[in-house]
Amino acid sequence: MAPTEHVAGAATAAAPPPPHFVIVPVLARGHIIPLFDLARLLAARGARASVVTTPLHAARLRGVAGHAVELVELPFPPPGSGLPPDCQGIDMIADNSQILPFFLALRELAGPLDAYLRALERRPSCIVADWCCPWTAAVARSHGIPRLFFHGPSCFFSLCDLNATEHGLHDQIAAGDDREQHVVPGMPVAVKVTKGTADGFFNGPGFERLRDEAMEAMRTADGAVANTFMELEAQFVACYEAALGKPVWTVGPLSLANRDGEATASRCRGKMAAADETAIAALLAII
């Protein structure tokens, strides 16, 4: 073998494996769809992307996942959860009384996720977990894996919610009159809300502990991934990043990653298009 051939072969053999992103959406279509789109964008850039879900959602996604995205099926719901045995998604909840048990049962996915990670030959590069899945924080920490949280709303909303929480505004709103207006502190523009317009995640009665867990998981994450874009709300992205004290990657609108009508209708979509490729590249560059 010629010396140049030997060097080239050695370089090829020593090439590092692609970064591996493990993506954990909450079991709701409105959360699964954008995170699945993110997985496809990462895979299109050469990363390994694994989406953690249940057998039901895997069946919905498998037709378009192909070989690009790995679908990791975890059993759900767990025994003793009080949920119907086929309740694998929020869209299958029969009545509102099952919503809190559903989110509490999601915590039980920590064990199966831990087992999946332990069975891998190499430790993943990063976990991207839905804001509504704070149970992933302890799993990522136990494996020493960097963790980003994904929040679907705009950075304007996320900043409002964060500031309202930090200043105790949610408690004031809950105790106040329905028509009373409250100023959201720490915003770069004037924002007033009432009890009817201050909805957030895990803000209902009985969800206090879940919200505390989600806020703590957000604070301890290594960064955030947002389904938005700088041209829409650069001011709020910058303020949200400053309030968090950690980087925010704007990778949206993720819906623009899909142009195929049939695939879109199935909620598992096709052709790559105009999502922010620069932001995707920046996300890959953290590894």
C-alpha cells in the first residue's frame, strides 16, 4: 500500500461517530410533531437522532421516519397509574380527571429511558427534552449527558411565564379578581394580563409540584431550544436568553421543514424546506 493510501485509510478509520441526539417529547401530538421535525433536521445534517416515544406514537411516525430517525419505544402507561391500558397519549385521555395522573405517570418513563441509555455502545451527545418532561433531568445527570429543554411557545410567552413565576405573579393572579389586570415584570415592553389570559403550563390546581419540577429542570438545563426565529422576535429571544442565563437556539419555524401534503396530514411530514439551517448547524456545534 502506498503511504498516501495508508494515511487516508487511517484517517477514515479514526473518524469520530456523528453526534447523537436523544429527543424526548411529551406524549401529545402538538409536542411530538415539532420535536420529530427537529430530529429529522438534525439527521439531515448528519447527526444520529433518536426520538423516545411509545408503541402507539411510533406506529404513527414509522412511515416517514425511515432510516433517518430512530424510534425508541418505551412502555406506557405503567401498572398502577390509574390510566386505561391503551392510554399512550394525551389525545386518548377520556376526561379531565385523568390529566394529572397522566403527567404523574410520565415520571415512570425514567427507568426505561435509563435502561435504553445504558444499553447504548456510546453515551449520547445530548438529550433534548420537552419542558413538560422534567423527569429527564435526573436521567441525563446520572449519565453525564448534556441536556437542553425544548419549549414550543414563542420566546415572548416563555419570557412572560418565567418572569411571572420568578416574581410570584401567578399566585397573585390566582388570588385576584377575574378582571383585574396585572403587569408582567421584567418585560422589554408593557404586558398586562388577567386571570383569563395568563394561562401557562402546569398552572392548574394540583399541578404545583409538577410545575416546580419543570422550573427546576429548566434552570439546571444546559440551554434551550425554541420553535421560533430571530426575524420574528429577536428582542424577546435576547431577553429570554438573559433571564435564563443560558443559550437559546432558535430552530423554527419547524413546520416549514415539511411541504408534502400527505405526510403533513399524517402528522409525520416529509420534504425538507426552510427551517433555520444556521441554527441547526449551531446546535450541532455544541458537541
